[in-house]
Amino acid sequence: MSIKNFTKKLLVWYDLNKRDLPWRNSINPYIIWVSEIILQQTRIEQGLPYFKKFINKYPNVFELSRANLDELMNIWQGLGYYSRATNMHKASKIIVQEFSGDFPVSYESLVKLPGIGDYTASAISSICNNECKIVVDGNVMRLFSRLFDLRKEVNSIGLKNQIKFIGDKLISKSKPGDFNQALMDFGSMVCSPKNYKCGNCIFSKDCIAFKNNTIDLLPVKKAKVMIKTRYFNYLIGLSNNDKVKIIKRNKKDIWQDLYEFPLVETNHEIDISETGKKFKKISYFNSKKVIKKLTINHKLTHQNLNIYFWIFKTNFEDKNCIKINDLESYPFPKPLFEIISQIK
């Protein structure tokens, strides 16, 4: 398969089959940036409502730079990988302060901004600045691994370098942005992980994995990562004034910059008879005042969270206590947000 033939066939396919997405007809780098960050680790079906909500609330980089972080996290709530939102907030401030709000479009400038790596910088610079920088995401890694029989482990530097070497020869010099978006669409719509559509594939005659019947084996999967199991005990003290204490998570861990209730992490599920000893750092907790215990299991990519909500009556109040009816206006992790209605 010649380079010229590959590029031409892909772009023709894209013109006929590209997905109708709200950012597709834009070369506004802010719009492209927001779409690319939201769609990292997120399916389009899930990310699309968030994109619309985000752009409606923050239509340009100036509005985003002025955003209250709690308000921004509220918009992001339920999307996961919350560091994406905090990095966007940091980057927007830098763009306003150092670039006078003129969003950079060159690859070299983009990769210096918080939260923008090779993939996002390649996408923005190719779409908005016609730079011939090939994007390497999961769809592209899968497509190239199968087409060219690449045997490096998925997401490895070795595989990404192989793809860049091949992609630099294939990328359209006149339409690099369309070429990149075509690769991502083709990988998602035709060369998908399981329900691949080889019968509809314009490259099947040249695809090495198709010829060798090794499609299910490529890309080479990563060795399984050990899943960490954690036990979170949230102590929710209901005061006489219908207030509860909340705290912002500031340490570098999951859910950074979101709110939670006072937390005690243990190494196993504990019984109420153990609470006096285990929860002693929460001085106002009283096991005799417990009125309800709720349990949720929440799975993250590399963590399995067993979450217990101990709801009890208390006379305690301090400056961090807020009305129960106001809880929904704060950005909480999804599993905590979902139990708020059961606290009332």
C-alpha cells in the first residue's frame, strides 16, 4: 500500500463518514482544546453533554480563567479524572496572563501548558495551525498495530515512536487536521476493539492482522495492573440545625480539590464495635448515636473502593459545617454525591 494511496483513501472515507460533532467545523483552538481534554479517558456519548455545558458556561479562555474552581469542579462532576479540570483552570490563567488571551496554536507552545501533552498538542496544532504532527491515541495505536503488525505493548513509548515514524510519512501535508481526525474516527468506528468491521474496512486487503487472523491479539495488551482495594469510612454528623461538616480534599490522591465528609481510611471493613478505637481522631463521633450506615462499592481504573457512610446525630458544629440542603451545590465525587439524598 503506497503512502499516497493510504492518505487519499482515508481522507475520502472521512469526508463520507465523519461524525457530526459540535467542534468539527471549528478551528478555534479553545474549542478544540476543551473537546480534546474532555474526551480523554471518556467516550464521546458521555463527554458530549459535558462539552456543551462547559462551553455554555465558559465560552472563551477569559471566562474560564476567571472561574471559581469549586464552580468549575461542579461542572466537571461525574466525568472523573478531575486533574483535567484543575489543569485547564491553570492553563487558562497562563494563556490570559502570558499570551494576553491569544490561545497558542504551535506544538512547542502548547506542550508547555499544564495538562497538555503530546497528543493534545498534536491535535490542536494540526487542526488549528496545519502542523504535521500525528496524534497517537488509543484508536490510532489499535489501527496502526493491526495494519502494520506492530508488536510493542499498547501505550508504551516504543509503540508510540513506531507510530510516529510511520505516521510522519503518511500524514497529509495539506490537511493534517483532517488526517488526524480521520484516523481517530476510523479507529473508533471501523477498527474498534471488539466489534471490528473488517468487511467495511477500506484497508483490509493491506492489513497484516487481517491476513494473519491476529486482530484479537493486537494491540499487545499491557500486563495487568494490581487493583488496590481501599476502605473509606465517612463520618456524617447531623447537627440539631441540620448541618454537616465537609472538607476539601487537598492531598495528591483521587478526587483532589473535591469535597468530602470527614474520612477515616481503614485496612478492612469495620464493625460498629470497633468504631470507638478506629474513629477516635473524629472526637465528636459517638457510636451510640449512629442512625444509619450506608455502603457503596465504587470501581476506579486501578482502585476498588469500599465506601461506608456512618450517619449519626451530634451537637457538634464548626465553620466547615453547612446546611444539608446546600450540599448539592458543592462539587463532590460521584459516589458521595449520589448518597446526599439519603442523608436528608
